[in-house]
Amino acid sequence: MIKILIKVLCSCMLLSFAYPVLPASSDIKVVLINPDKEGRAFWDLTTFITQRAASDLCIDLNVIHGGGNRFNNYQIIKSLTSNDIDIDYVIFLPHKGKSEQYFNLLEQEKIPIISLERSMDEEEMEQLKFPDEKYKFWLSEVYFDDVQAGKSIGQALLAKHIKKRISQPLFSD
């Protein structure tokens, strides 16, 4: 969880590279679509860290909650693209089964995207490709690798167990 939060923070910092010298009050407008509702620890923390990073970087951040419903998130993106809202970047979680629709809408409006997580299956990922391949406005993605995370946790637990066994002899006198 900490790794993904750090990556979200890094994504916000990535946005600042588009403007090497930020003015005291920035004209950079970012929308973070929090896919859940308020009160969910993980997404509340993700939102908090993103808000802090945006504040530090003088980025105008607008957080919209999707309520935990992928259809709401689609409607949010649709409303962002159909209104004359000035947006420089959108950060969101593309839900399985709707990802291509999200990306097509944002690409058509030329709104740069940073995606969170990979909730899509392999087939959908093959259709989307990777950032800056099929969708030139898809700048980056922040995701965690469950397999690597499991491997890292397993290795850490095993190392701790081995260290504990070495420091505690099997038999004592």
C-alpha cells in the first residue's frame, strides 16, 4: 500500500515536470477521480497524499469521488469531456470492461491521463497497450505488482524467520 501511495506522489511530481518553474499560484488543473466513496482508508489516504503533493507543487487539484461504482466513474469522465471544463490532466482508475471507453473519451478531448492500478485483465491490457503507445495522451500509470509484492513479503518473512532461528538455538543447556 505504501508503494502505491509513493507512486501516486511521484505521479503528481511528474506533472510538475511539464512546467519546470511553477508560479506561486499555478494554472495547472488536475482532476483526481477517486473511484470509491469517502471513508475508505486506502483511497482516503491516496487522496490525502495527492492533495498534499498538489499543494506543494502549486497544482489546482479537484477530487471527484466515484462512489465505488464503475458506471459513475464513466459518467464523471463523460461529463468532464462534454463540458467546457479546463483540465490539464486526469488521474483515475480505469475499471475493467470500461477502460477503452475512458481512454477514447479522454484521448478525443486531448486530456492527458495518468492511470492508477491495473484492474483490467490481460486481454484488455493488450488492447490498451502501454502509456504513450496507442493513446498518446496516456502519460503514465501507477500500479502495483501483486506477484512481486507477494514474493517480497515472502522473502522478508523467510529472512526474519531464519534470523530468529539462528539467534535461538534449538537446544539449550
